[in-house]
Amino acid sequence: MKLTRTLDCPASYFYTKVIDSVLYDIKQNTGESLKPAALQGYEYRKMVGGKMNAHIKITKNVVNREYAFETEMTSGSYSVAYDIQETQDGKVQVTYQEGSQFNSMMRDFNQKLMMLLLGHSRKKSLIKMLDQIAASYHQA
């Protein structure tokens, strides 16, 4: 899934909100307190859904520009990437991309079917989250 949205907040604000969430997740799962500069290449494990162990690797972290990670589980892998571009008028254009690759054709087919059926509601939820980040900038 790919989504591009222009938000009424600076790129630095959006990036900070995303990274604050990442740092919180790392602290909750490892006990480590990291600085944003230490994220590139960082790997950790966490429980997903209360029963599955996931290996997370931060694959890209460019301050105010890009953030990406991969999650590997026994069933396959997921990737998420944020491309953050400041616009001329002080807004930010965010391109969100996610993908998945499964270890079996049946799981891969099921994922594609679910995206077909639930893709619209996933996009709607993502848009809501992005808009809430921009709204929080104006409330601060």
C-alpha cells in the first residue's frame, strides 16, 4: 500500500512525532533509551499480538527526511517506509509505503485478499493518524 498526503506542519515536527513513537517502542521492549541518531541499523525483538516474536530492524533514518523499518516473523516479513518532504509553503508531503512478503504462497494470497477487502479502511485509518499529527502541531 502506498499513500501520499500533504500535512499542515513542518517536516521536523512530523519526523519528531514518528521517531518519538519508535523510541518509546524500543524503551518498552528493550529497556534501552536511545537517541534518534542511534536508530539507523538498530535491531530489537518484541512480542506482536501477545504470542508472536518479531525481529525489527530500522533500515533507514535520515533526520527530517526518511524513516523505514522491517519486521521479520516466522510467517514472513513486513516493511514500512516514510518519505518526508518539506514543501515550499512550510507544509510536509509524507509518502507512506508498506509491503509484505510471506514464506508461503497461501499466506501471500491471503494477505493480498485482505488488502483488497480492508485496504480502504486501512488507508482511512492511516489518513486519520497523519491528520491527527498535523492537528497536534496546531494545538501545541
